Amino acid sequence: MTLNLLTAGFGYFYLGERTKGIALFAVTQATRLLLPKMAGFAGGFINLVLLVVQVLMGVDAYRIAHRQLKEALGPQPVPVPGAAPDSHLPMQVPLALAGVLGFGFILLVVIGMAVGTGSRGRLRARANANPRHVSPPSPSPAYGYAVSNAPPVPAVDLSTAVENIQQVQRKRSPLKSVDIPNLQRVVRVLGTALGARKIDPTDAVVAHYFRGVALSMINTARYHEGQPMDPSDAHQALADLDKVVGGGSATARTYVPAVSISNAQYWAGIVARNHLHDEKKAYAYWEQCAGTGHAGCVHNVADGHITGQGGEKVDFRQALELHSSVFDSGLKYHCAAALSAMDIAYINYFTGVRRPNDDELQWTQKADGLFDKLQAADNNRDVCHRADSEVDEFLLQLDHGHRDDNILQDALSRLDDDAGAAKAVIQFISGAMDANALDATVQTEKVPGARCSAYFDAMWYAELRNDNAVARRYYQRLVEIGKFHCGQHLVYAAKFKL
């Protein structure tokens, strides 16, 4: 029995069960050789199963030996008169004690597997509690919003650093300069973790991924404040994300759902395009992760087929198909499906390219259905910049002969005090602001992408009112900002031949 417990089968040789011993030994050892390829709960579960198998083998050896001894000894001998009496301690007592010890041991193993040890266990638990990766599906440097404006947990180790970054990602408001010191502290903590003499390969992949994301977020905060971005931070972020992309099996075994090769490629494209202005490199990343079905990457490649940026071939029909595949993903990738529904409406309306049953107003209604679900889930009325989409929905309806100012008022109610340009556009369309006041307000907007959106909607509305002079004025503003920030807007503006 002892040999079976310690050697996984050799005890059977002493019992004349050589075939059984060899077979069980071969199976258990072959299974153990596969364990290094499995991590996390699955690997722990298989180890527990093997442990139980060895215990059963020990019990089986005891059963066989007991039977053989009984056969060898023959009938029970007659008790000798005057001999010491047998103990009357019930056999259930030692069996119960053994059972308690065994159950306690297995319980400790299960608890250890469930909560893990050190940072990996804490990270896995937190990742399971919030598995969604909230990322922007668009190449513009705007982040999707989610659920919390609470101050992040101060980062002191790998696990709290990851939790801290994920909490910042879930903020309702765009990143600002006040977020930078906290993110820089997180970057230092992750750098310390990566500099440790002995770091688990999986922990290293997680640290590289979130340091790359944090550095990207720092530059995005600078962008939102109208500050110059730091190329050194961008290059370090790209180097970190490339390590995740090339991490192979270590990346595949990570215990944080957000850490994956496709997500790293998505973020690397964001860094390459928005922070280093290398569109060709960015679209090379996005083409790779689009092949895996990553909705954010597919969305960006679809936009490339609209603008031709990054060397993508201009192909409106291909863009329609790609955006349709993103829409089919539903809420899996947060904002991506709703924004792709709006993009399909834009392609239908501005380029005239449509498939059978395509209708721009129906696509805006499909987007509204997804926005409603996201708003309820995130408790955020301007989830995914819904106000901007509502302004566009108003203009699409206006072009079809229906003016619904309630849509504008609903959009206005979603905006906070920082959305000066977006509010100005709504006031301009509502008649509460003239063209000069709008121009002056939008010029103060720090984010070029927000200026593009505001000028485009103002141009669109002026064109619908047959005010060609004002429309040309705002079109010229788009040209001045440039194709890098206003690429899609300039493509769609071609409809008006300004």
C-alpha cells in the first residue's frame, strides 16, 4: 500500500498484479508530463485527480493484500482461554478520524485552487469578477466609458497595479492630466515587478501588457488636454505590447482575461497610430487581430477601407461587410457593435453604397437598441459618446423630412460641462447659437477629433438648410485640421461637393 502511494503502482508487483501496476504507472506519469502545458484551475484540478487516484491505488493494494492474507491464514483461530480481551473501540472511530483528515486535506487543496496564492490568485479572482475588457473600438484616441468614477486603489504590487489600471479604464469621464500621476506610479510598480530576479513568465506577460496599456493611457490623457504626447512612453508601450504578442504559450496561459495576443495587437495599433502617427504599422497590427475576429480590430480595418489610411484599399462594400460582422457581436465588445451600426448608416447615406435591405434610419434604430442596453449596464447616459450619435440620427431624420428636436434635447441632457464643442453644435442646430459663436466655441476644444465631429455636423446641418457659404466655411475647418484626425469626415463630406 505504501509503495502504491509513493510510486504510483509499484506496490502491485508485490501482490502479483504486474500488468495493473505497469498500466497505472504509465498512465499517471504520462498525465504528469502534460501538466506543464496546463496552468490555473485546470492544471490544479488534474493534480487533485491524480492525487485521488493514488489514494485509491493504496486502498486497492490494501484490499488485495488483506484478501490474500485471509486466504493464506485460513479459518479464524479459536480464542485461547484467559488471553487478553480484544479492544472494544469501535472500528468506526479510527475510520472517522482518517476520513476527517482526508476530507480536510482535500478541502485545503480545493481552497488553494480556488483563491490561488500571491498576486496570481488575487488577480484571477478580480479578473473573474470583471472579465470584460473595455476598449475603444475606434482609432480615435477616445476611450469608452463604463461604470465607476471612484478613486483607484493605490498600486503597491502586480495585482493592485492591474486592478488600478482596470479601474481607470472603467471611468465614466475621459482621461485627463489628473489621471497621469496615478498611472505613472502604476508604471513604476510594474517596472519593479518586471525587474525582479525571478518572475513567473505568465506574471511577466501580464505586467508587460498592463504597462503598455498604462503608458498608452498616459499619452491619451495628454491628448485630451491638448498637450504634446511623449514619444518615449509610446515606444516603451509598443515594446511591452510586442512582448505580449510574442509571448506564445505564456500569453495563452494568462489568468487575466483581458491579456491576450489580439488585445495586445489592438492596443499596439492604437499606440502606433495615435501616439506615433505610424498608420501603416497600426493597420498591420489591426489586420492581424482582425483575422481572429477581434471586433475592435475589425472595426478599425473597416474604417481603413473608408479612408484608405494606413495603405488600406478604399472599398465601401468591404467596409459594410466588416461593420456588419462587428454588429453581429452584440455587446461582447462593449461599444463596437453600436458604433458599427452607426457606421453602416453613414456609409449608406454619404456614399450611396448599400446592400439589399440596407436603410440608414433602420441602422440608427439598431444602434439605439444596443445603446439602451449599454446605458443600463454601465449606468452611464452618454455611454460610447451616445450624444454624438443622436445628433447624427437627428440630421439623418431631418434629411428624410422629419425634424424631431426631442432627439437634440435628449443628446444635450447626456453631455457634461466639459463637452463644450458638442453642446455648441446642438445649440447651433437648435437656433440658439449663430455660426460665429459656434466657430469660436469649437476653436477652444482641445481634442482635434472632437473639433472634427463638431464642424462636420455643423457643415451637414448648413448643407441641409442650403446655406452653402456656412457649409463651405466648416468644410474648410475640416481641411485645416487634416486627414489624420478628420479622415472619415472628409470622405463623407464629398457627398456635398463643397
